[in-house]
Amino acid sequence: MSAMLRVNKILRFFVKSVLPTVLTLGVCTVVLSGCGERPPIEVVQTGFRGTAMQQNYNPRYLKTQVAVNTAPAALEAASDDGPRAKDVYQNVKVLGNLSVGAFTRHMLSITQWVAPEAGCTYCHNAQNFADDGKYTKVVARRMLQMTQNINGNWQSHVGKTGVTCYTCHRGNPVPAKYWYAPSPSKNSGGSLADKAGQNQPMKSVGYSSLPYDPFTPYLLNNQQILVNGNNALAMTGDKANRSSVKQTEHTYGLMMHMSQSLGVNCTYCHNTQNWQSWARPQRGVAHYGIQMARQTNVDYMNSLTDVFPANRKGPQGDVAKVNCATCHQGAYKPLYGAQMAKDHPELLSLAPPAAAVMTSTLPPPVAEAMRSVLYFDVASPVLKADQQAGLAQVIASLAAAPGSKAVISGYHSASGTVAQNQELAKQRAFTVRDALVAGGIDASRAVLEKPQVVEANAAGEDATARRVEVTVK
């Protein structure tokens, strides 16, 4: 009898305690299996086994990406013969040097890329095509210049693939991916109410507790993104790493965005055996992509703030801006590397205004072991590839002498406003600093000095004034 009582007690305990737990775990397993990554998963190994150097791809997700990342067929090329568009049509400020046939082909392509349903009237007044009354026409003109700038000056990121309007728009008047500055946090008072820009699940950072605006510091402002040091546990002296946990969280937030935008994990750019190594070429490409996005937002998007109507602005009154997702949209290369731009050579370089003189040749860089001088185009912070090559000997000298530093001084011409020139000189100095970091030099060894003025020549500009000097000390 006593044995039967014990069996009954065990059964009651199982029914009341164990069975509900088992059922709960079963339900959770079903729910998680429905939300997680079910097999099969395709694995692409990019390093030694056991080092986690691999990319994991869900074939079901990739299948949905194909339609989004398929480039349309290019229209048949038009003859370059005949009169120029600027001589036939009125108020043609961009692409005016194309023949009428090539110009018409490009306008038809833009219609296909951006507004296939609205057609030409999305940007143009059907009664007067020369009219600039529609804001979309003014924006489109500036976007053409932006595209030319990206293809001409940022091959370090876009390579020979290049970009067109379709890269971002994909047949939509407004690109699917963009960002605004977020609304300020609504606090009710007290320390617990201040979220400090984080601890709020947002898609921009993978619904983590990381700072949910990783874009303003790096893709609009020029905040230092590098937080790793070259020396482990260096807490004092010149080698000390003074990056805070908060800075690190902002960096990680942007990295989360980049992984989501490209459909890859961290090892696409980083080496798990040495996280700060620049050996993987994708890291250098991403480095230039951050700079490219920043210049695009500052020089092109922000310049349209007064053009866009209120309903096209964010909660802070700012215009929509680009990030990695704007072009990539889930693919490691936009449109999986389809080279649309080669079919539209008019987009491959920034065309000068009609009245401009075609003289943009820069002096060769000064390339010495202890000193380098690098030159920049007018109003541009972009360090061209032939100029960047002038840093090679300086980088070698810095690598050979770990206790040395690179003193960076930005100079500018005297033409234009002082405030704008000083800001431009500072941005150029930042660009050179980033190039040194990309070459393996720790950011703490790059010392920036205040910009200095150089007198302009009689024509109002001096190519040698638009320079950055780097000295090893």
C-alpha cells in the first residue's frame, strides 16, 4: 500500500510540475524554430577551419533578394553625333554636353530607374520642361552630380562597378533605405528616464541595446570610429587607449548596420585572429565607404535642405540621408555587382560647368621618408589614389619607429570664406589621418595641427595651397 502511495505522489508531482514545464519548453521550441534559421544553411569558408572565418547564408532569404537586386537591361546606345543638348533645350545645367540622342536616352533611363509610373512629369512641368518649379527636378539635377562624384572620385569603394540612379531607387521615386536624425528622447525626469540614446530596440542596430543612431557620428559628423588599440592593456602613456565603452558601443552599432545592409557577418571585413588587421581587402573598401557616405550626406544631401518640402524632412527638420543600406539593400555588392554604370559613361565622372576651364591637374605628391605633401581638388576633401600613394614611405618610417608620431597639418587657399576654408582643411586632414590608419598606423599616433592660411595666386586659387603635410617626428 505504501508503494502505491509513493507512485501516486510521483504521478501527481509529474502532472503538476514536470509536465507543464515540458509542454512550455515544447511550445517555446516550436516558436523559436519558426523565427530562427532552419536548415539548410549554406556556409562559405573564408579562413582556416576552427577560426570562425565563414559566412552563413540562408538560401530562402537569398532567393527573395534576387528580384530586389536584379539590374534592368540598358537602353540601346544613342549616337553621339548631332547638336548638343544644351544648344537645343533650355536650362540644361547637367549633361548638356551630350548629344540630343544621348541626352534623351539618359532621360528615358532615369524615368525607368526612378519614376516608371509617374513618367517625365515626376520632375518636369509638362507645359514647360525648362521650368525649375518642381523641387524634384532640382533634386534630380543634384543627384546626377552626386552620382558622377561617386563614380569619379570614390573608385576606392565602388570600383569599376559604379553606381547609377537605379542603384538606390530600384524603380521607386524615393529609395527604400535612408535615415533621418532621430527624435529627441522624451524624458519624464530622473536618471532612469534618460536612455542616453540607447536601450531602445531599433532596427538600425539589430534591435539591440546599442546606441540607435550610429549614423550621425560617422556618416554625417567625423567622429573617430576606431576604438581598438595596437597594444593590449596599455593604460598609460602614449600607447594608452582612451576610447570609452560608450564610443565602442557607437562603433558596434554602425557595424551592426553594415552587417545587416550587406547581408554578411563581421568576418566579411575582419580577421578573427587579429580583429584590427587590415589584411582583408573588404575592410579597406568599407573604410572608404564610410568616408564616401559622409561626403555624400554633407556635400549633396544637406545642400538640399532648403529645397525639400516639409513633408519630405525628418522629425528634426533634416533631409533624408544615405547609409550602407541605401545602395546595398541586403547584398554584399549592390545589385550583386551588376556593372550598370559602364553603359552610361556620362555618369562616370563629375562634369565641370560649361564655363569652367578643364584644368584640374594636381601637382604630384611629395613622397619622402619623413615627410609627405598631398594635394586636393578645389572644394574637395577626397584624397585621390595617386596622391595617397605619396604616404607609402611615411607609413614605412612610422612602422619602423613605433615611438614616432605623424604630425598632420591642413592648408587652404585664401580665396573664399575663412570659416569654410578652415573646415575644408580640417576635413582633408581627417582624410589623411584615416589613410594612415588604413595603412596600419594607430590613430593615437596621428597628431592634427590647426589649419594654416596660404596666400592665393592672382587667379584666386592655388593648387599648392590646397594641401596636407605629414611630418614624422
